[in-house]
Amino acid sequence: MTIDDILADGAPPIVAILRGIEPEEAASIASALIDAGIRMIEVPLNSPDPFASITAIQQAYGDHALVGGGTVLDVPSVDRLADTGSRIMVTPNIDPAVIARAVARGLEPMPGFVTPSEAFRGIAAGARRLKLFPATALGPAYLKAIRDVLPKDVKTWGVGGTDADNMHDWLAAGAEGVGVGGAIYRPGDDARTVAGKTRAVVAAWRAIAP
């Protein structure tokens, strides 16, 4: 199962970012996300015991959702992530060694970039999806301009401040999808709270989906 498979199945192009999640709540929060329609879940590695959370979600819902790690900064972390059975790897930056290792281990990398130079370094390392980060600091018009010079088969995502209110602007600018953090989950949110927030984000996408 790949990101292409998930999107072809009609799932929203939304990655839920669970920064700060605790392992004991990971499965219940993931269940709330999936019930509300989300099928791509990222646990940043600067969360408490992130690999335990990733493993718990992967074991419980890996057949229904793509699970992965974010804020992946080095090659050993790529290997630990791949060993959990995860399928996606997200970074805040462009590190060719990290990207190449992810590809070699069967992970789909989504590295973060700001400049065209960074974007093309990521592409050369094997990335076929890139995340503009921090997206709202730069704006949809910036992404649209960047997209004009990128290969057509390379997809871009907006991450950082993206939510139900601005999702339309990012998709209209050419983003394939968005990563959503605080608008879906903040540390301390219970599963019911997450479900409600997620339904609002998914509803916003459905209102503009072709």
C-alpha cells in the first residue's frame, strides 16, 4: 500500500501529524482518525517514545492506514522506522543520505523544503513527494511559483499551519495534499476531541474535492 493507493481509493490527501502523542494513547487516537476518514498518520520522532507509538499504530491499523514517522533527521532513525513496518518517512529538511536510505528501505520519503535548490536536491536523492515547510510562513502563491519549475511527476504538500480554513488555498495552488498537526491533535486531546477536529478537517476537504 502506497500514498498513490490511498489517494486512488478516495481517501483525503491529509496526513495527520500526532506530535507529542504518548504510546498508551496512540492506538485509540489512530482509531479516531481512521473512523473520521484519515488514512495517513505521522508520529514525529520528537514525541515521547515515538517508535513505541508508531509500532502500536502500525500493528493495530497498518492494514487500513499508512503509518510513518516525521522529524526524521538521520540514517539510524530511518532504519528504526523501517523496522516498525511503517511505510512513510517525513523530514523537516533535505538530507540526501536520509532520503536515499528511506528509498532503499522501502519507505516513501516526504522531505521538507523551502527553496528550489532544496527541492531539486531532494528529487535527486529519490524523493517524489516534497513538503513545503513551514507552509503558511511562505503562502500558497509561493508554492504555485515553485511548482512551475518542478517536474510534473513530483508532488508537493503544504505542512505547517495548514487547516480546514486554508486547505482550499493550498490545493488550488497545486498542492497534492496537506499535513495537519494542531488542527487535528494536540497533546492532551482525547480520542473524542480528535475525532471531532478530524471530521471538521475532512469535511472541509470534501466540500472542495473534485
